[in-house]
Amino acid sequence: MYLRSQAHKEGWRYTVNKRRCMALRPWLQGMGEKEDLSSENYQLTLMTLQTKIWHILVLIMRIVLLQSIKMNLMDITKIFSLLQHDKEEEDTDTGEKQALNQAVYDNDSYTLDQLLCQERYKRFINSRSGWGVPGTPLRLAASYGHLSCLQVLLAHGADVDSLDVKAQTPLFTAVSHGHLDCVRVLLEAGACPGGSIYNNCSPVLTAARDGAAAILQELLGHGAEANVKAKLPVWASNIASCSGPLYLAAVYGHLDCFRLLLLHGADPNYNCTDQHLLARVPRPRTLLEICLHHNCEPEYIQLLIDFGANIYLPCLSLDVNLQDNKGTALLLQARATPRSLLSQARLVIRRALHQASQPQAIDQLDLPPVLISYLKHQL
């Protein structure tokens, strides 16, 4: 019975494959194949067809990779390298890596410290492993918010900017999970506040979207860029021009984050300093337009005006009915009233200090405390 069943299966496969070959006869002839598709060489024909399809797929992949480079997307080569395991580690028992991960998972900093004092464990301190998103022990500690384990790993020399298979750093993971203490420790240990250049997102964008004002303050205080953009392809320039943290903070209603970004030099017009990107967009939308479109509170409009947004950029109709909207009324009032000399002086001073990369120098100016507070938008 078994032999009969196997023979039946083989016969069925033979018939199906032969029918496939006959159906593909015109296509194969168009590619220069011989017309002979008899039962004796149908396997050879299928192998030839598979080889040609494979070459076509490889060609398509090369085109996609080349295009991805032009689109400034995540470095595909880097991601492929992250997905490949180290050959030396593949040939090694993973018990040591599992022991490190288990200690971090249990938040057992003492056991973790004892393990890392042994060379056979320490050599795996930067190894990626685990289910889901394989990452390093430091990434695991950052995701769970296990501060003591995080400190032990850093003390033993863990790479503070090690990447998981998604090219995310431990700092990005800590920000995503809202672990402020871990964010502080990682930044003090030298973590890049902008995250990985190979990842499309950034810690600042994530904090602004989630409304994590305290985390955002730490990132900006350590030099993170307030005008950062999501890495999108060239054909999505219109979307990329509206992907800055100010846009996210406004749309998600995080006024504290919105104000923090402006205080740290975010551009109040487009939240973008890349003129090449703006030039590719037929009509980029300003933050004033976005705030009015999403019916943001008047405080957002007032902050943009105070921080020097161009109030004439939005293509806003002067219909009297629009004045029922408080934000629109503020904008129309600003258009009708010249900016005060005091306000203009504040804009010039803050812009000059930001261009000199010394925004904290406001406190060192020889001015009365009330004027210092005014320069810092505290009045």
C-alpha cells in the first residue's frame, strides 16, 4: 500500500509538472528555449526556468537596493549584516548568552555582575539573541527598565549604542518604553541622543509623539536635533516635510513637548532646515497651517508667533467667519499688529545664540533677571 501510494504521488507530481511546462511553452520559446518539452526533459526545463527566475529576482533586488540608497532609507546592507549571526557564536553553546539574558530578565544585577566577571560570559556581552527582536543584554535591560542591570552592563563595557536587528539602540528602546532613569544613565554613558543613523525613526520623534516631556528634555539637553526628520524616500518628500517632532507634538496635543522643542531651536515655520527637501515639495505646509487644520488650542498658535513664525506663510482666507476660531483670530490679530521691538530683540538674541550652539549662554548675559526670564519665554 505504501509503495502504491508513493507511486500515485509521484505520478501526480509528474502530471502537474508536465502541465506546467506545457502551459509555459510560449513564454519559454520567447526566452529562446527549445521547443522539445517531452516527458524526458521536463525536469531540466523546470530547473532552467527556476534559474532564470532566480536571476530576475536577484536583478530586482539589486535595483531595489540601489533605489533605496537614493531614497536615503535605512542602510539595507547594515540591516542584512545585523540579521546574520556571527559564525564564531553559531558554533558556540548559547548557554552563556541565555544566562546573561535570564539575569537581566529577572532584574538580578548581582548574578549578572558575577557572570560578567567571568570571561566566558563577558565575551557575549554585546551578542544579539532572544525571541521577537533579537538584541543585546543592554537592549533587554533598557526595554524592561531594569536600571541596576543597565548600570552593571555599562560598568562591564557594554556597547552603549549597540544595535538590535531593527537598527535600534538601547536608548531608543528606553525612550519607546518611557523609562526616564534608563534614558538618563544611557545619555550620561555617552549614548548618541539621535539614535542610530540606520533607523528611520529617532528618540526625539518618539518622545514628541508620546508626549514624554521629561525624556524629551533629557534628549535635547544632550544635544539631540530639534529639527530631525523621519528618513523617508525622495518620492515621499511631501510627507517627510511634515514629519518633524513639532508636527507630531501639535497633532497629538502635547503642548509641553511643543514648547520644549521651540526653546531648543526648532524651526517654527516648517520644523525643517533642509532647504533641498523643502524645494522638492510644491507647497510645504507650515506648522501654523497644521495647527489650524487640526484645531489645536490657541496656545500653539501663540507660541509659534512668539518664536518668530512667518505669519504670512499660510494661505489663509481673511473671511470674517474664520474669526470664530480662536487660533485663526490670534493669527489675524498678529497680521494686523506690528511685532514689538522687544519681541524682535528676543528673536534676534535667541537666534544668534542658537547659531553659535550656545543657547545656555542666556543666563550669562549681563541683563536684569526680568529680561533674562523674558528671553527664556518665562514671562
